[in-house]
Amino acid sequence: MAKIFVARALPGDAIERLRDAGHEVTVHGGSMPPTREELLAGVADADGLLSLLTDRVDGELLDSAPQLKAVANFAVGCDNIDLAAAAERGIPVGVAAHVLTDATADLTMALLLASARNLPEGERDAREGRWKTWEPEGWLGRELRGAKLLIVGRGRIGQAVADRAEPFGMQISFAGRDDDLHAALAEADIVSIHCPLNEQTHHLIDAAALAAMKPDALLINTTRGGVVDQAALIEALHAGTIGSAALDVTDPEPPAADDPIYSAPNCLIVPHIGSATATTRAAMGNCAADNLLAALAGEPMPTPAPAPPSA
């Protein structure tokens, strides 16, 4: 029997599966993430950790958990985990790979459609009494047929977005790590980001990248907030350097109530709900459970995290 610490309650039956396998499972209570002190205390005698993207798993934490044999992250990304520190200590890390693709691609298209057709502004004006009549020049948006969609990142989610956008008649292109990003940005009407956050992609979309975009371009981010320089984005939206943005992720996350991102014009923000379907969140839990059960049995994780650059 192993001791497993789970950083928050999860949808689906993942926790029950861990207990049914004979393991002792402790789940942090409450709707908020554990504090640093609570997380360190939770892993102090744990053999397995089921972490969320809100939990920082670094060398300090790993050193405070001398019995720890495995970390399973309830996320497709692992930027909250020091993979090199885990590798140095021989602790495998797993992620919820492949199960978020459809849900995140669906949300990307929802943000694209809502922003392209000015739905937030129209809905707000209708509720607040500014809808007086049918207006021939009111709430004009963008048609998608013929629009140039640039997908930054060539992974599964980016391809799933392309598959959804193609029936709308959009012209689709991709930008990968070896492509001229600024040249691609200059041609795009809509830019959707689907690359992981790491040292190479941190602030990939910075002031220079935003300046390369069309003044009416739409930027969509459903990956990680740190891929975009948020201060530069706020400035670009106020200056009209780009036309609009739709964000499922921010930096920091969530922003403080007085964060200037909330007052930036033409900026749609939702609370990191890319994977927020019952089916996907349950599947994420099962991925995490599968990774922990395998590692604690001395077997390879089914969906391991990428190897750290130094490994």
C-alpha cells in the first residue's frame, strides 16, 4: 500500500480507483489550492503526488518528500513542475496527455467565433439597454470565410483547431519553432496559440510580435498565459496595434481584480476553461490515476511528461 496526496478533489472516479487499488489517499479539502505549507505537509510522507497546474513542484518540495516515487499532473502541460529536479531524483512525472485535445479545440473555436462576431459587446449592450433598434452599422464583426488563421504550434490541439476551422472556409497555416514567426504573424487575420510554455516560448508573443500583426488581427490564447507578454498585449490593445484578443489563460492566473487586463479594450477573458467538460476532466483524472498506479507498481507511466532539456 502506498500513500498518495491529491492536491484537490477531482471529477470522475480517479480517486476511488486509487483507493480501490489498495492505496491510502489523502485529498486536500476546499475549493482553493493548498498553500505552500499545506502542500509540503501533504507530501512529507507520501509515495505519490497527484498535482494540479496550480501546485509548484520543485526541488524544495521533492526534498521534503523523501518517500516520493511518482508525480502525476492533472494537466496536459507541466510548466508547474521542475522536470530536471524530478529527473535528478529519479522521480517519474506523468501528464494528462491526449485527452484535452477536443475540449480545448472546441473552446478555441468558441472564443474565435465570439470575438470575431463581437458577441461579448453585443450581449452586454443588449442587457444594458443600448440595443435601441436594428442597426445597419452596429456590432459589425468579421466573416471567417477567406480569413487567414495562423496556428502557432504543430501539436494535436493546433491540428484539431485547424480541422474545425477548415469547414468555415478559413485559410489555415502553421508556425513551428523553426519558422519565421513574425513573417507569419504579418499575414494572419487570426492567430491562435497552441505551443507549450517553456524557456523557449516564454513571452513568445512579445511587443515585437504584436507589432508584426495586422492592426485588426485577433489573438487567441488557450495554452498558458506566460506565452504572451501580457503587459505588451495590454499596451497593444489600447494603442490599436492589434484589433482584439480572446484569452482562456492569463499571467498571473487569475489576475487581481484591478489588473489592467480587465480594462483593456476588445479583450474577452474566460477563467481557464479549455478542458472544462465533464468528460475531459474525468479523463484527465483517469490519466493521472493510470500514471500513479503504473509508477507505484514499478512500471513505466502510460503518458509521461517530456524529458527535461538537460536530460
